[in-house]
Amino acid sequence: MNVALIIPALNEADSLGRLLTESKLSRAQQLIVVDNGSTDRTAEIAREHGALVVQEPRRGYGYACAAGAAMANCDILAFMDADGSFVPEELPRLVAPIEEQKAELVLGSRLKNDLPPGAMPPHQLYGNRLVARIINGLFALNLTDLGPFRALPKDLLDSLEMRELTYGWTVEMMVKVARRGSRIIEVPVTYRARFAGKSKIGGTLRGTFLATYRIFSVVLRYGIF
């Protein structure tokens, strides 16, 4: 099955080149970088490394992911952050359960392996675990993480009619897949300190608070009501 690896990026010029070099080991047939309104050389570096660059000026993680998915020509979509915190070579680990028809959505769990010091600040770790527990309680799942490194069939994503286009995009996907009774599994993935700079979400208390608020709103909207 053909796989497209979609990498949303906002001012990640210092990390992106190294990540895209590693991505050659991911075995993805299509590499898409979504420039989400960067003011640095993010788009230029992506092109230099052979990636298809999609411009999405509307700021928001969901906007960027949706724009990349719309341009993908593949059977399976995979999503990965641009900061180098995930290892592209582990992509086949996420794709295999879909190809083997063992799952419809595969999440890369950062918490099934030991986290290196500094990879995830405590407030982000706590919020992540709390939301995972709520989703588990609503849908009788056993998830540990809300990790953005994930894979699913393109036709499944198209059918979900995604609406949340900011921080809650990943959780909306999980809740909608769970509501229809499709199989969600986790596989352990490596999580490391980002290559450069500070996280736009977990790097500050304000960013974490805003993301957590949006995520809780999405869980309530699609998981309960």
C-alpha cells in the first residue's frame, strides 16, 4: 500500500532539513511538508530535500494536516511533527497493522517507551495522560498517549468529516474513529528532544493550556454530545 508522510511545519527551518534526511528511511512513497505560514526558510528547505510543499497560510495544526491530506495520492496517510522529536524510520511500525487489517487507526505511543529527560515537560505529560484516560473511559479503550505520529487509511480520514482545525484535530480523529467502532491500537515509538527551538504547545504553560482547552472541548463535543 502506498504511504504519504505529512509533516505540518511552522518556522521549523532549523530542524526540518535533518528530519527530511532521516525521512528517506521511512519508506514513504510521498513526502509532503505543509508550510503553515512560516516566516523562515521552512518551505525552501523542504523543496531542497525533495518534499512536495503545500502552502496553508491559515494558522492551525488541523488546517495544516487537512491541507496535506488533500494533496496526498496514496492509500495510507501518516502524520509526523517537523521538530525531529519522532524517528521517521519507525513509520513502517505504524503502517503494518493497517496493511495486515488489524487496525484502522494506529497511534505511535511515546509513553510505552522510556522518555528521555527534557523530551516532554511535566505539564504536557499530565494533560496528555488525563485526556487519554477520559477517552478510555468513554470508549472502553486502553490508550496511553495522544501522539501526533499516527497512520490511517486515506478513505477513512475522508469519511470522518473533520471539523476541528486547531489543536484538537488529532483528538477529533480518535473520538470519531472510536465512536464508529473501528479499531485503534498503539505501537511504541521513540520520542526524543526536538532538534532545535522550543515547542509551540508544550514549550509554554500558555500554549499547553490553550491546547488542553481545545482538546477537552473536542472530546465533549464529539465524545459525549
